[in-house]
Amino acid sequence: MAKSGKEPDIGDWRNRIDALDLELVRMLNERARCAIEIGKIKRKRNMPIYDPKREEQIIATALSHNEGPLDGEGVRRLFERIIDESRRIERVTAEKRAKD
Amino acid sequence: MAKSGKEPDIGDWRNRIDALDLELVRMLNERARCAIEIGKIKRKRNMPIYDPKREEQIIATALSHNEGPLDGEGVRRLFERIIDESRRIERVTAEKRAKD
């Protein structure tokens, strides 16, 4: 229950979420840039883009560092989406270079 | 093409991704904590958890700050997942409190 009249309100929490989201957009793009670089190297070496062992390792690392309140299933779903977008951009870039 | 023999290799990019992922887990949990606090306030005030206008605003803000290389559709899919997990944890917490 309320300890004082000065607790943060919904608007305050939303401002904090908005600030986090800007940082998340920035970091997800930085992650995508890394994936693009990996895609270029794989393309040069004729390596496959899809690497299920690496993807499982990414999720295992995320899960092992999860202190909550998100549960493991939530972290897994989030990272499956993040990995999916990285794989997509890695593939698009590799295919573009293949056509050049 | 390679400018020198000292370019970062796949392992270097993966290390950078791993470091980003630990920060992402931390920030996604911080975001979830904010969502939980919002859920508690909404519960006290009998407000609905699902707020489509706010969710559209979150995505619009993310899109307007997206400098790539992720495209708009990728950012939208990522934030739909992030919002979905926030809504889930907001709801679980509100329901738990309702039972207390």
C-alpha cells in the first residue's frame, strides 16, 4: 500500500520505460550490425547462416543471467525473436553481397 | 574486402553480441519491473491492463528512433514481443494481488 503521496505514478513508470526503449532500439541495432558482420564473413567462407548450436548457446547464456522478474519462458521467447531478426538481417546482407 | 589480416573474426563479433545480450537481459527485466509497478497501480484503480493506444505509442516511438540497420518491420516485431511479455507480467502480478 501507499507509503506516502509521492509514489511514482503510471506516467513516471512510462517515462522510465520510454527511456529504456530508446536504449533497447539502439542496442538491438548494434546487435544487428554485429550479425551483419558475421553474415559477411560466413558468406566469404561459404558457411551456413543458420547455426542452431550457436542459437541454443545464446538462449542458454541469457537464461543463466536472468535474475527476473521475467521468467525463463519469457526470456526464451524474447531471445527467439531477437535471434530471428538477427538471422534475417544476416541473411539479407549475405544474399545482397552474393548478387554484387 | 579485407583491409588487413587483423579484422575482427566471427568469434570477436560473437563476444560483442554476448556482452550486448547480458545488457539486454538486464534492461528487459528492468522494463518488466516498471510494467509490474504499472500493473499494481492499474489494479488499485480498476484500470484495464490492455491499453492499445499506449502500445501503439511505444511502437511509434521505437520506430521514430530507429536508425537501422534493422528495418521498421523488424523493430515493430521486436517491440510487439517486448510489449507482449510486459503485458503478460503486468497481468500475472495484478491477478496475484487480486487473490491476496
